[in-house]
Amino acid sequence: MTGFFLRLVAMDILFLRDFRLELIIGLYEWERKAPQPVLIDLEIGLYDHKAGHSDDVRDTIDYGRVAERIRESSASRGFHLVEALGEHIAEIVRGEFGAPWVKVTVRKLAILRGVRDLGIIVERGSRI
């Protein structure tokens, strides 16, 4: 018998919305004179559903530790591009916290006249 199989994968998504950082970011000299506010939305895929049953933070990714690690690592360096910041955050979440999938949205606020925010969405890993 030939055909295909539909593989259903259960994934939980842990998220942080409007995570605010103040950092040096930008290409232009005027952007790099002082820290700017940047908002980050972070979605972290989790295949292991033990925490939902155990109610124990050791069975999941601790979002407090993730936020602190991102804050710490981003403050110690400057970025020229939102793309570089997004990639940096994705590498931390996947490499240091073992997430199989991450989606990072980075937004710079009111940097261009008539534009509320601008940014990038970086998605790394697989949902399957």
C-alpha cells in the first residue's frame, strides 16, 4: 500500500511579549549615541510536556532565566542590525536552553518619521 502519513506533533509554545531592552543598536552615528528601547516578542517551542503534568519548572524552559540571559548578553555588546540581535537571541534560546524551535520578533520604536516600529522576525529550528 502506498500513500503518505500525516505526522501530528504536539508542541507547546512558551512566549514572552513586549520584552523591553535598552541597548545600543543601529547603523548611523546618531542611533549609537545612547541606548534605544527595543521590544522583543519571543516564542519558544517545547516538545516535552512533562511540566504540564508535574507543575515543576525543572521540567520546562525557565522563561525568567531566558529573559535574564538575553538581557545580560545583549547589554554587553552593541548591534548594528536588528537581524543580528534576532539571530543572537535565537542562538541563545536554542543553544543554551535546548529549544527545538524559536521565533524572535525584534522591534525598534519610532526610529523613522511616520513609522511606529520596524524590525525583523527570525524563526529557527523545526516544529516537526
